[in-house]
Amino acid sequence: MGLNDIAVVFPGQGSQRPGMGKDFYDQVRESRDVYVEASDALGWDVAALCFGEDERLNLTEFTQPCILTTEIAMMRALKERFGFSPAFFGGHSLGEFTALVAAGCLPLADAVRIVNARGRLMQKAVPVGVGGMAAVIAENLDSDALKGALSGFELDLCNINSANQVVIGGALTDLDAVQEKLNATFAGYSGFRYVKLNVSAPFHSRFMAVIEQPFRAILESLNGTMNAKTAPRVTSNFTGGFHASDRAVLHDNLVAQLSNAVQWRKNMEQLSGRSTAVYEVGPGRPLREFFKSLGVTCTSITTFTSARSAFEAK
């Protein structure tokens, strides 16, 4: 493609599916090499877990490295076959780590070890049945009003995804208790819905604060391999803007991302403001609709066939 103003974004947990990435693996050697490298780093067969009917694919500690590996395998295939070379990178939650690998900030082998440990910590932070998450959906949703409605409950804004969707999370009992209050607060909003999500823990909420220090120790143990020089090409979920070229600040942002809201709407505004085209690369396409809420077209690449459709005529 050769353009210097393309942005690419990567979805996070929840986009996984059995068989993800297999068409890239079958057709592009560079993709196969990614799965081998990730497997060597982790000590288990990532490709086998991604391509089979393994229930571990939906366990957070396995889900996260599998998604990251698949997204980087797709990216390297797109570069090799179609010359895809974005200038800017973003990722939703886990996807931020894929973005850092794609931008050259973090080696793949270290990244999969980091997110494997991150997933394990997140899985253990809150016992199953104690915490949860729910999506609050409405046209032109006022996130400040939503935050106010959560006062008095052990609930936080977890993902500010678009003008029309915010995910909240925290104590499971409070997720049930707050629904009546939200129904009243947003009664006049068009399309209001409250949807409980099928997740095992309240990610990006106060309940994740207990794992911040162990996760920081993991990042710092790999301190020498992180190249912060290219970080200004990657958006930060925590700040909403682009990362600074400072390794310590980058660590701080990635740690803070665990227990603070993902500022995805701001990320989208930053990325679309600097680019003329936005592509979503991953096994699913949840981010396309969020960009649509900004009036921005986002082309989703989920299979090798969709990649050929997007790039071969250009």
C-alpha cells in the first residue's frame, strides 16, 4: 500500500473463535512462523489451541496470548502479501499489546509471555461469581451521567467504547441492583438497553487494582526488550492519547490500564484524526461499529479472503 497515514486497530478479549488465523497459517509462511515463535516462548502449542475445539481458548490466561499471536500472524501476512504498513496503531484492552508489537515497541516472544501472565492475574483477581460487567447502550449516552448513577455502588466505568456504548463493571450484586436506577436515569434516551456480559471478572475496574504491582514486576523483568521510541505511534487505553517515548511512562500506562476505564472513544478520535484510512485486523470485528458511531469507515480484516478483497484491487 505504501501510504504513510493508515491506522490499524486490534480487538481484544471476546473476539476469539475456534479456527482463528488458520487460513493465514495455511497460506503464508510468515504467519506460520509467528505461531511457532509464540509456542516456543510459552512452551505450549498455540496453533493447536487456536485451530481446534479446545475449551481453554475461552480461559483468560490462554485467550490473551492466542488472540495476540493470531493478530500478529495476520499483520505479518498482510505486510508480506499486500505491503500493508500502517503508520499508527491502536488496540482495545488486550489489543493494545498487539498494537505495541506491531509498532515495534515489544518483541512478540515477550508480549505473549506478558499477556499470558496478565490473563492469569486477571483471572485470579476476583473469584468467579463475585464480579461481572454490563453494557449500557443508548444514543448519545452521557458518560458523566452514567458515572453519577453508579455512585454508592461498587461499580466503575470500564470501557468507554463510543458515543452510544459504555461498559460498566464491579460487584455482581450491584450490577443487578443498579439496573432500576439506570432505567430511570436514561428513560428518555433513544435505544436504551442494559446488557449483562458473559465474562468471568470485572476487567478495568477497581477490582483489578490488587494485581497492579505483580503485573508491574512482570513488565519490569523484561525492561530491556521494550523499545519506547516507536510508542508515540500507538494510542494508550489509559490516557486516551498517544503514548510518550518514555519506557517508565509506558509501563505506568499499561499498569493503570488494568483498573481504569479503556478510553476507546478517545483512541478512535486520535487515530482517525491522523489517518485517511482505518483497518481492523483480528479474528472478530467489534471495533468497526464503534468507528461507525464517529462517522468513520473502518475496514475489518478477519480472514485471508477479506484481506484479498480489501487490498488486491488497490
